[in-house]
Amino acid sequence: MPLDHDSSGVTADTDRSCRGRTAPGRPLPGLDALLRPAAGLYLDLHRHPELSGSERRTAARFADWLQTDGFRVLRGIGGHGVAAELRNGDGPAVLLRAELDALPVAEDTGVPYASTTTAPGPDGRPVPVMHACGHDAHLTCVAAAARWLAARRDGWRGTLVVVGQPAEETLSGARAMLEDGLYDRITPPDVALAQHTAPFPAGMVAHADGPVLAGSATLEVVFEGDGGHAATPHLAADPLLAAAGVVTRLPAVAARETHPAERLVVTASSLRTGDGGQAGNVIASRAVLRVTVRAFSDAALDRAASAVERVARAEAACAALPPRVTVTVSSRSGVTHSDQDVTAQVRSAHVAAFGAPRVTGWPATSATEDFPLLTGAGAHLHGRPGIRGGYWMLGAVGPAQWAAAPGTAADEKFRGLPGNHSPRYLPSVRLTLETGTTALVTAALALLAG
């Protein structure tokens, strides 16, 4: 998940959390014994990350863990997706979801368990791979929570459903699992839950009262026309020049076509050329521009996507030899909302577990997710509009990293911390796993019967 947000909206209570002055809450019984194998799983996943759509090993590790704990496990759903369930009498079905995939990022954390993995990228060339967004922690926390709940079935009733989702970073995995019949092959949940690490102090969780994450659409804008010799540009359509012109005009879409109160982000994320693009004396005949728009309503996304297409066609049309323009939507995700009642129940459970100072607020951010498709927002794919969703953020910054961050006030430190997708992104292992596992267990117990 592209968490390119400013976390300074998390309250200043975070500084007290990292200094260890918060209320202890209620420790989860048996958690210490569970953390050792969980940490082993986490370190293994971190050392062996896999790109979106290639999560074969990660999926197998997760599925084997759940099978050991007595879950009925299904593999290979929508690619390498894993789904498992544990039925324990009458009661609601609660789904815990985590992601399998990593990112094409070269790790620069310096820890002994850092990834040195490379894998073929989209063009077949090797790229570095790293869990730079915390999916290894998410997966480990879900695995540990599932083990804890499986060992204590006398304390709850209902059905526990666990999903390891592939290809979240490309916003295609949830759709692929649903189109492969996910909810026809396992018990459809009444509630789906997920959490995501973010660069605020480990030991804390954060809940939003409105939207948690933005919706997004990724557009692929292709410019095609006659290339030619760099010495005679007047004889070429020059798709690259048209694409570059669009890049310079994109900021105006957000600044001049959006109400100031409506949050919209428009980002040109990549520009590449086709044939001839590697030679200095050749004007390529093809240029491919990727643009991501993010907003907090479908209407705003539609307007922004239309504006990007209009700008692209206008930029091409003003050339003496206009290149052809094709615009396609390569991915789209909805706004991540937590159900109000679910959020209230889960927040109360977290306050009881951690103490009030460790449960804070979360401002809606422009990061995006495909988790909403697993809830009622994805009813057009699975036909179950009544599935409620719950989503919260999980602190991942350990005390040493927090202390080393420049500044003294919390907002100053936030600006100096490596964020998600950074080569230096490094969750605190024990605190993140301890808090994330407890957060999932207590949330599930709050929603299951008994």
C-alpha cells in the first residue's frame, strides 16, 4: 500500500508511548510464548520477500502455519491467495486479512535479517525486493492471532476466517480472489478486519472516525506516433515530448480543477519509452506514462481521471504531428471506510487491552488499499452487501528509532522517520508483533460470540 502520507495528524500522545509512560492495559495471556515462533516467521518472511503475483513461498509458509493449527486451508485462490477457516459453533464469522506481497525496493536498513533478494521485474530484468510496507508484519500478526484463538476455543463461538491476499501493491489481489470464488469456497464473513503498519510509535494503534484511506485510480496513458532521428525532430511525432508536457501540467488538475476543501492527489509515477528510447540519437515512437489519482469519493476520482485524459489528448493535439493517445485504467480501489459500530467495538477492546493513551486518532490519508472489496463495498464482485469492515493503523517505530529521529516534538520526529516504501523502513519486531497480535485477537473477540 502506497503510504505516502504525513503521519503528523496522529496525536502527540505518541511521544509518551515511546518513552514508556502509558497505562499497561491488560496483557494477552500466553502472548510471550507465542512471540518466539512468530518472530521466527517474521524474520523468515522478511529475508525472503516476493513481488506481487509471485508470492509462492510466502503463501506456502502462511498456509502451512494455519494448517498446523487445525484450520481448513485453501491454497491458490486468485493466484497465490490463501484462505482458511476454523468453525467453532454458532456465531458470527469474522475475517482477518493480511497481504503476501513485497515491493521492488533495495533494503538499506543494515539489520542482519535484511533482504538481499532479487527477482524478475515486469520487463524481465532483475530488481531488488523488500518488505518495505510491513506486509511481513501484517501476515505474522494474523498468523499469531489465529494460533492464539485456535488454542482457546472455549472463549469464543463462531467462525474465524483468515485470508492471505496476494498482489495488494498492484491493487489486483482482492479482486482476483473474489473472482476466483473466495466467498463461495469459505464461510462468507459478517465482518472483515485488517490493520496496517505506519511510522508512528510501536505499541500504539490508531483509529479513524471517518475515511481511513483514499480511493485511487491508476491510468496508463500511451502516446504513439512516428519516431525519427534526433537531428530532425520536426519530422517526428515525438510521443515523449507530449508525455513530458502532460507531466508538467498534472499539478494544475489538483490545484485548479478541485475545490480547495476536496483532497485530491495527482501523481505521475513513471514514464518510459518504447523502441529507440535508449539511444541518444533516436526519438522513440512510443511513450507510456502512468498517473495515479487519489481522492475520498468516487465522483472526485472520476473527475480527476477525466481531467488527466483531457490534458493528455490536448497536449498531443497541439503538436505539429500529433501522436495517438490511448488511456486505460489499470487499477482502481475504493475509499477505505470502517463501519462506525465495528470501529466503536474494536476501539473499546483496544482501550481495554492497551490503555487509553496507546489508542489514538488517525487522519484520513491519501494512501490506498483494495481491502474494501472484501467488505460490502465489493458487493458487485461477491454479491454480499452486508459485510462490515474494520481497519486501523498499527505503530511500528521502536524507541531507539524514535529517539534517533531529528527534533524534539512529535511532529518534528514524524518528518524525519523513514516511511512506508522507504529502503530504510524497519518495524520494531517485538513491539509491532506484540501489539499487532493483541490488536487482532481483542478485535476478533469483541465481534465473535461468547
